Amino acid sequence: MLSGKTVAQHNSRESCWIIVHGKVYDVTEFLDGGSKIILKYAGKDATQEYEPIHPPDAITTNLPPEKHLGPVEPDTVEKVVVEITDEEKARQERVSNRPSLEEILNLHDFENIAKQVLPEKAWAYYSSASDDEMTLRENHAAYHRIWFRPRILRDVTNVDWSTTILGHKSSMPVYISATALGKLGHPDGELNLTRAAAKHNIIQMIPTLASCSFDEILDAAQPGQVQFFQLYVNKDRAITKKLVQHAESRGVKALFITVDAPQLGRREKDMRMKFEAEDPSVVSKSGSEGVDRSQGAARAISGFIDTSLNWNDLHWFKSITKMPLILKGVQCWEDALEAYDFGVAGVVLSNHGGRQLDFARSGIEILVEVVTKLKEKRGLTFPNEKFSLFVDGGVRRATDVLKAIALGATAVGVGRPFLYAFSAYGTEGVEKAFEILHDEFQMNMRLLGARNLKEVVPEMVDVSNLQSHVVVPRDDLYGNNCASVSL
Ligand code: 173
């Protein structure tokens, strides 16, 4: 057994040991590039910082066994004193005063509450988007430029909004999109989603960068529960191959390869947060890196993503798995057509929740051109069982979903609202979010005159304004991105 004192001596760039869950690891070789945060914990217990942003098996998969130095004598480790600031006290107060779930009426409510009850870092990471957050706002605003043309005098006593996604039943045309770092918001992280999804027959897309390990999330699923996997392609293809084949062997039903993030966007809210959180004394010692001391939670852990990923790699993916492949992050009809011609099972028309290229168009706008062009060029009609179109970004209401369905989407992905729901209320929050959507589907389908999703047709929407990118309306929730530099 190592003593805390011994560990404490390895507190430099030359030799950096950390303690996680009572075990000591030599992480010196992880220090090159982007890992200044590790140095802050050199020689110390890093568990609290480590836990939310790494799955429990991250060390065992990434650090060679000889760097696992064994257990530390618990009593000899100096406790990392976490000072409860006044701000934190106030936050905890807000957590205990949060409204009951009965008071939540829509998905926006979760966002509003999350903003007030989440730890600052978590809110900054989840809510942030790139640059001026124009695409983030546009994602939501684009739905406001589509209006309905409802039909009347149809017997809408029974309405059914259940559907099939890539051959799998779903209680609504919505799936849980992948979002990273669930434990920043709630100690159970992504398991909240798994549990709620099981109860409501909703498909969960498991993120590569979940806080919980992949197997934990699979183990938490009920027999027969359908899960998809979102993949960030690693520079080390052996790691990717292992991940993909493991997912397939555990029964994951589809592989969503993220294609819009060769580099992560600058999410300035997130970056600013880290900037302030870091201990200046440590930073100054790290020397020549100048002020670029931190890139925020996401960038800090994204270095493994392969910037060279290209169309040719898709052959390789086909050779290593039988799971259907879906490209996540397609942003124009030309790429959708190429994806179709290549023979993948579908595409997600998405700009990564506004977190990548700012001024990328909304998924719903892209959907219209993709449907038009694929009909023109390949004679396809949508929804199409051979080639599914998914949309994500900015979806908050069943009306948003119905607009996408009318325009040819198979289903839409929802990310942040479910994150916010479990961050504030755990699994029950996510269940409530599903219940709200179910209620909204029932009412809106009746009012639209559609008894099932097949009856939600293009003629029911007016998209004549969709492509006019007029000024994005003011949005208080997001308006503060640039106002947070304190002087
Ligand atoms: O949007 C994100 O934050 C994201 O996809 C990501 C990518 C790499 C690391 C962490 C999160």
C-alpha cells in the first residue's frame, strides 16, 4: 500500500500521480496537451473532479497496467477540502425550493429550472453553444417559421403517435439524443435516461462520452429495451473497433457516427467557466502555454477524436459491424445524397445542438431541401424505410416534432431537455418530460386532424417562410453569453 505522503511527492509534470477511488495512478504521460487540469490534482485525490467527466472504466481502458500503482492507505491521504461557498449554499437552497413536478407544464420549464439549480459548471457545459450561439437560437426559432394547415371534421377520438424507428417500436417519434457528461448534472448520470426510457418505450442513444460506463448503461436496460450508440471515432482505430464490436455484441441496434465534430466548437460559456475555476497558482507554473489554460469541459476531453475521418472510412465501418450505420451531423442535401448512395441506413440532419459551426442551418430547414432533392435525384419519398431521415436541435414541443414528421422525418432527437429534466429531478423528471410530450401529441394530433403519423402529411405545414433567415428573436435564456466577463 502506498502512503498519501508518497503520492503527494509526485506532484509535477515530470512525475504526476493521482488518486481516484482509493487507487493511485501514474498519469504523467497524459500531461501533454490539454491536460493541465490533471496537474492541479497532481499528488492528490482527484476523485471528485474525475468522476463526472470520466466513465469508471476510463482509466482501466486507457492507462497501461504498469501505471496502476495500487491502493493508497486511506487515512494518510490529505482530504481535499471542498469549501462550500455562499453561492453554493444559495444554489442548494434553490435545489430544495424547486417546484414540484406537478407544476412543470412544458419542456422549457425544465430548462429554466435547470439554469437555477445546476452547478454553474454543469449549466455552462450543457447550455453552451459555439461562438455567438446564433445556430443554437436558430434551431429553436426555425420551428416558429413553420405554421400548420390543420384538417377538420375527422373522427379523432383515437389518435396514435407511436412509430417504428429503424425497425424498432417507439411510443413516439422522438428518441433521446446523445449528450455527454451526464454526471455533471446528476449523480446517476445517463442511467436516469435509461430507466425512464424503459418505462416509456423510448429509444436511448448512448453517447461515447457518457459519464457512466457503456456497460453500466447497458446493464441498466430492461430486457428487449432498444438502445443506439453514438460514436466519436478515435484516432486509434483499434479502440473504435473494440467499442463498436462490443456495442454490437451487447445488442445495440444502430451506430450513429458523429460527422460534424472533427474539432469541437468554441463554447465560450463553458470555456469561461473553466477559466475562472482553475487555480491561478497552478496555471502560472505550467509556463509557456500563455492564457490558453483551459478549453472548457468538452474540449478538455475531446483530443482523441479523429480529424481525418472521411467517406472512405465508411467501408471500414461496414466491414467491422452489421449494425445499421447512420451519419449524425449531415447539413446539406449533397452529403445526404452521398450517404444514401453509399448505402448507409440514414442520416441525422443536425448541427450538434448549435455547438459546432455557428451559422450552420437548423436541421428542420435542411430536411426540406434533402427531401426535395432526394426525390428529384433518386425518386425517393419520405419517410422511407430504407433511408431514414432524423432531425435534431431546438425541439421542445410535440408541434415541433409533428412539423418534422409532416416534412418527412422518421423521428427527431431531443437532447438538452432530457438532460435538464434529470439534472433537476432525476429519472422522474425524464418520465415527466415524456408524459408532457405524450399529452402534447394527443392534443395536437387531434387538432391537426391526424389519427396516426401517416396522416401527418406535408400538406399540413406551411414552410413558405422557413428559409428566410430574418433576425433571430431575442431569447432571454440565451441572451447572456457575452455578458459574463466580469471587469
Ligand atoms: O457537444 C459536446 O459537448 C460533445 O459532443 C463533446 C465532444 C467531446 C467531448 C465532450 C463533449
